[in-house]
Amino acid sequence: MLKLVSMAALAIGLAGPALAQSGAGEMSASANGTALWQFPDRRALDPALFGTPAAPANVELLPLANRLISADGSAYTTIKNPSMFSNNIKMTTGTFSMDVVDLSAKDGMGSQDTVDMEATFVGPNGRAFRVTMNRVIPKGPDHPFFGGVGTDVLMHGGTGIGTPLVAEEWSYITAWGIGNIYIDGALVDEQRVIHIMVSERTRDENYQVGFGVAQPDELEIHLAMPPLKGAPDGPVASPVPTGVMLPNGMEQPFVHVNFYGGATLEGNRFYSAS
């Protein structure tokens, strides 16, 4: 469901390290313990956001052709095709560590934003995954990327920033970048598109996601790798080589992991641990 990123912004080498001022805009996030892996599934559609077949809403966010309708024709049920935002999950464990510098509020190839992220987690097949990211994507295709790193913004839902399949939520840190994926210690692919969010918690105590923010005072860290990668001439469609086989015999083409265990956030002026 993540759209292709602009060719200029994803061209390799155009979004290297910035010249950050010491201390300015610095934030960090971490987690260690409970995590979850998301499998593809058909996400239920919120009637408050998408309306009904008789009175559809937000068609620009989710076209009518991508919506399934109930047998009696009175309501939208789910999206037509499985997405990377679902309640088809497997609980696992993992660690997450990220440092960002947010110095540029607007998109542009001169962005001074930086990111340094590393995540490790156990996949649903028992294999050890490691994902790293150290380069931002400074310009978004259809909505702002805030120079690569955004802080304290509303996202998802009806905002037009990110997917409408997740409830509108406050994001303390959001970042888009390029990185690598390792499985069992071996590099399996590089120059992958990666999206990170440190946000309000949308999943409830049973780790199910509904239509609203379930626990606004708790943190949820997302690591999403869509089937896209960067290349010298721009982005290319490319399934993530996860090695995770689905019931239909196909390999899962994306990674979407949430981290919860001991989640912390430092340096954000609007967040304080309770």
C-alpha cells in the first residue's frame, strides 16, 4: 500500500549524511522485548472514514475499486487485496535502536536530516533478521517526507500522510530512508526503502488494531519495508526477500514489524515517559 517514491529522491547517492549542528533536533528511540510480525491480510474499513456504498467518502484516499462490499450492499467490509497493515500477526521478540536529527522541515535534496537505525528480530520462520538504515529519502512522491525525518506530526487516517488503513495518530518521529536487510547474519539485499514511525499505540492490549488509537499514552514503533528499492535511475518494484512462505505458497514480499518491549523515546519536546 506504500506508493512509489520519487525517482529523484531515491536515486542512490543523492541523500547522503547531512552536516548537522551538534545537539539541534536530536532524538532517539529504542525497544527491547515484545515485537510482532504482520502478515498480509484484508484490512477492515472504518465506516467513519470511508462512508458507505450509498455515500462513499475519501475516495481519493482509497478508490472504490479497492473496497469490498457486504452481501446486502449496505457497508464496506475490507480492502480488495491483502495489505501490510493487518491483524494477521505473530508475536515475536526484537530490539530497535534509532538516532535521528531533524533539521529540515520541508522536502528538498538539500535536507540536513539524518537517521541511524538498527533493528533485530526473530521472523515467523524462526530466522534472525537484522535491518539497518543510515540514509534518508529527502523528498516524498505524493505527500511530504519532511526532508526525510519528521517530528510531531499527525499521520494516517484522513490526513493524506501515509496509509488511510491505519487510524489517524500522532507520530513523534517518522522517517523514510534507504537501508539493508540481513537474515541469519548474511546480507540478503541492500538499498531497500524503509519507513519508520514512533507513534501513539494503535493496538490494544491483545495487539489487535481497530479504527482508533487504542492506547495514546503508550509507544508503538513501526518498521515497514515495502516491495521497493532504490536504484541509480530511481525506484524499482522489488519484493523483499524475506524467506517467509505464505499459505498460498508465495513468499511474503514485505516486512512490517512493530516493537513494544521497553519502548523509549528521548529528545522529543512533546513526549515524556509516564
